[in-house]
Amino acid sequence: MSKLLLKTITLLMLCGAALGVDSNVSWIPGDDLQDFGRFPQIPTTNDVISFTIPTDVFDNQWQAEQMLGGTPTLIIDAVEKRIDLQFEPPAPEDPIPTEYDPVCGLQGYFGPLEEGSWLFYAQFPGTIYIDPFNVVSAPPSPAQDFLTEKFAGDGDAFDLTDKSVFFVPSPDGTSYTAEIQQISKLPTDPAGGVDLALGDDAFGFVKLSSPATISIYGISFTGFYVGSNGYITFTEGDQEYSDTLSNHFDLSRVSGLFCDLNPSAAGQVSWKQLNDRAVVTWENVPEYGKDNSNTFQIAMFYDGSIRISWLGIDAEQCLVGLSEGLGVPPDFEETDFSKLPQAPTPVPKYLVEQFTSDGDEFDLSFKSIMFTPNITGTSYSGQVQDISKLPTDPTGGNNLTLGDDSFEFIKLSSPLTVSLYGNSFTDFYVGSNGYITFGEGDQEYSESLEHHFSRLRVSALFRDLNPSGGGQVSWKYMIDRVAVTWQNVPEYGSSNPNTFQIELFYNGNIRLSWLAIAAESGIVGLSDGLGVPPDFKETDLSELSTTPPPPPPPSEPDYLTEEFSDKDTFDLQYSSVMFTPASDGISYVGSLQDISQLPTSPFGGQSLGLSEDNYVHVVLSSQSRVKIFDQSFGSFFVGINGYITFTEGDNDFSQTLDEHFEILRISGLYCDLTVTNEGNVTAKQ
């Protein structure tokens, strides 16, 4: 951009108009001088381009237009590829305002524009702005895959038996990619789920426990409707049994097996809420008027992913897939799900090792293994690393008065959960013999593979240990995990010390760590409680990948709050802090960077009209939601004193820590602010 200072002024009028190009220009209120700006710097043929142009500071808009020659106007010439900002006479003359309501520049937008080289030209007394720029072609939209298949029977019979399709949303949630894999059992065991007791052509509403939400095509929901005819809907229930494309696409819907089913005749429809997903299962449900059976499952993950899985399916005519609820797309073409990319078949890795005293002694002293679940929670990867101390300091933990061959029950505070092999738990059992079990306690001291795999279990050192003979077993809450530590616990009938730790992370990770281990024998690893796998092969855990996992959060939580005072003055000018939630949603990591302008331009935002010590309620549109500490909100309260709250408005101006922490709050600059100095508070979605 070039700027020329002129002693004489020439006004150039360009003719022509760009059809389909929108534009707007308005005055910038206030006396804070602006910089020339245009965004984006390299626009595409899909972009609307915004701009700011500084002028002198004028007492009011009337004075500005008197001095500059009239009303500011954008003239867009599509032939010459030029945008001119001009002042169209006549200038306003009457009435003559006298109040001080300063303006200091112009702001606006134009576009989208055709591809090519364009010139943005602005001229007024004393100044010309010349800004050449290029408009590039927007990348073509990818071919739409509607991810729906209609099976018509006969030569087009259902072909997805013993298969699972996993749908992964794009970053904005408005489209999906998908892959298919072979299965031999449902990914989530429906046992223990809630029976919906659905009749023929019926539906039931499922409300998720807070703060869980599921989503489809970028829209989040805290509940959903389960239809007996093989689908889930979101905005309303549906009793439709005719599996037409029109019926499928008329609502936001996940069709697992849309056909005329009748669970009142046989089978069961149940649902289950886990720590990362909600799952609905149709088990052995027949078609209406037929003596057949159909078993399938829909899993909706809280990250927006969706999985549909099928076992035995007798129905031949049905419909499967996703719907945005906007009607049958004009260009609809069905997807052949059986030809989707194949998801890699994981090689079974049981991550269990049995140590013996005859040449295969324990070799994990001063090591730590992090077990990370896949997205479904049904398998794990493991990374080993050397340590010199336990990752979680057990000091200050709660002592467990375990005797020989005993266990104690641990209940977590709501809403915390831990998980193992896709099953979520709010409690667990600590066994004196070096393991944690789920569902029931265990007193077993004989470290056989049969005993290890007989229950959902995490074995850090499954061995006949005796805490009543020495040492200590304790447990401790952390911000992202719970840790159980065996310190200097001897084997039964011995005085040899063994120190190790199990950490259960709320995001599903599990970490085992060992310091000095005197025992030579024992079992280490994870169990899904389904018995010794027929193809079991033990893993040499010391040979796992040594790629270090991300460093654990500090033992002391970081509350990411700073209080500034006279002796500790504000030092974040021209800085931006990004708070990124951990996978559990209840803790954050902060990162700092320098900035020269606000990341989001406030121009075009809605003025909130806030007065002193006041707040206004802002409601998001299009069912949009925001999250803080894993709680989801469709609205929030903006306070004049530099903060946003969520559960209620606040007009407090005394920036104490007590006030800051008393309600869910984001404090951008919590202090006694006022709008009397011509400032403004705006919101922009």
C-alpha cells in the first residue's frame, strides 16, 4: 500500500458495478487513530474483504463529511478490477450538530471479488491510499459424500454384517470421512445398559449426564431420541418405519439399520453412557411380522465421531448412514460402505508380562510405562521410559490399612471417572497383592495368567505381597488422575521392599511405575476380564517404544490466574494467552505469544450498551455452544468490569480472588472499568 500526500486534490469517479458484490462503509467512532488495514491479505474468490482507513479526528460525523466532501461511498468497477472510496456530494448542511461525538476513520467490507489483480484506492483532502492486491481462486470444494446407503434386497442385499464403520468429523463438524473394518463382536459390550423397553414404531428420549454432549454435523446435543426402527434422531422423536431416502433425510439422524423393526416381539434396545461416548444397541430385534434377528450398535463419541457396527443381520432391505436433516440432497449419490477404506486391523497386543525367578526376572525397576487407549478404548499402546522417582509424589496421600491378601474400596468424587477397556467407573478396588480391580475386589495372591485375566484388572506387581508386614499402601487425588502407591511393601514371609505406583488418568490413560523391586517373580499388565485370550502372547514390556510420552502435568495444579497490584503491575500488553483444555476437559494448558493487533477484529460486532457495574446476557445463535471446565453453554454474561460469567450475571467491581473464583468466570481484565471515556464493549459471533 502506498500513501501520497497532496497539496492539490483531484476527485476521480469510476463507472461500472460488480454484480453480486456486497459492500458497506461506515464511520469509526472515537478519537483513537487507526492504521490502514485490509484483511485477508491474499483473499480468495469466496472471501469478503474488510478494511479500515484512518482520517483526521473530527468532532462528529457531520463535520467529517463537511470537510471531506460528502457521504463516503464505495464504487466497485468489475471491468477495471478497482474499488474506489469516494465522498459523494452534496455534503450535509442542516441541521448542524454541535455535540462532541468524534469519528476517526472509516471501516467496511466488499466482496467476494473475481480472480485477478485489483486496486483499492481511497482519496480525500491531503491523502491518497493506493493498495494493490491479488484475488486468488478459492480451492474447489471436495466432492460431497453423503455417507448413506439404501439396500433394496434381491441383488442389492445388506452386505455389512460383521463390520463397523467409523465416521470422523471435519474440524468444523460439517462433513465426515469414514473407514470400515471387520469385527467379531460389538465394540462396546451392551451388558449392564439401560433397557429402553421400546414398542413397535416407538421412540424413547435419552438425556446424557452433564456435562457430556454429542453432535452431528456440527450441532451439539445433550440428549437424543432412540427409535425402535433402527435410528437415532436429535431434534425430535420419530416413529417412521418406511426406510425411504425422504424419511431418512427429513431429520438429523443416524440410521444404524433403518427398517420396520419390532423390539416388542423379541430382542432388546438398550443404551449405555461411558466416559467418552454414548452407545445404543439393538440386540436380536426382528423385523415386523418376521421371525428373524438383527443385532447392531450406534456409538456417539463426545468428540463428534460416530461409529455404527453390525453383527448378525437378517434384514435385506434397509437404509444405513447419516443425515443432516435438510431433505434429500439434490445431487445425492449413495455411498457403497463396503468399499470404504479399510481401517488397519490392530495386531493383538495384550501388554502383559509374566516374570519368573528362573532366568526371566523382573526387569522394570526404575522404569515407567504409559498405556494410551485408542479412540474406542478397546486396545492400548505402550511407551516405556526411565525414571528416578515416582511420577506422583505419594506424600500427603490417604493411607489404606490393607492386611495380607485383602482389598479396599475407593469411591471417586463426582463427576470423576476412570476407565479400562472402554468401561467407565466411578470407583475401584485396591488389592494388597499389587493390583487394582474394577467391579469387585480380589484377594487372590497366586499370580497366574488365569487369575490376572479373570477380572478387569491393572496389575503393577501381581505377587503375594504383605503390607501388614511392612511398608505402606496409599492413594491420592490429582487434578487429572488418581494415584495408588505401594511403598516398601515386602513379599509374604519376607522383608524385601518393593515400591511401585499405578496412576489412572481421567482421560483413560494408565501409567505404571516402579522404583526398587526386590521380587523376582510377578505379573504386570492390563486385563479386560474376559479370560486368558486364546492367542495370548506375552509382551516384553522393557522393549516397548521409548518415545517419551508428553510430560505429566505438574504435581501442583496450575490455576492459570494472576493478580496484578501496585507492586506487580500488569505486564501482558500486546500479548495473547491461549488456554487449551486437556483431554479430560477439567484442566488447561496456557501458551503466550506476542501480538500487534487483536486476533479477531471487533469491527462489525454488536455493541452491548453496557453501563457502569452492569452486565448483559448474550445468547449464541444456531445452537452454537461454548465450553469451560468441560461444561457446555449456549449463552453467557458479559460484565462491564472485564469478565465473562456463565451460570449467572455479575456486576462486582472489586477484583479479589474470592470474587474471581466464586462462579464460573473468564477474567480478561477484572477491575473497575467504565464506558464514560467513549470506550465500547462489543460481541461478535
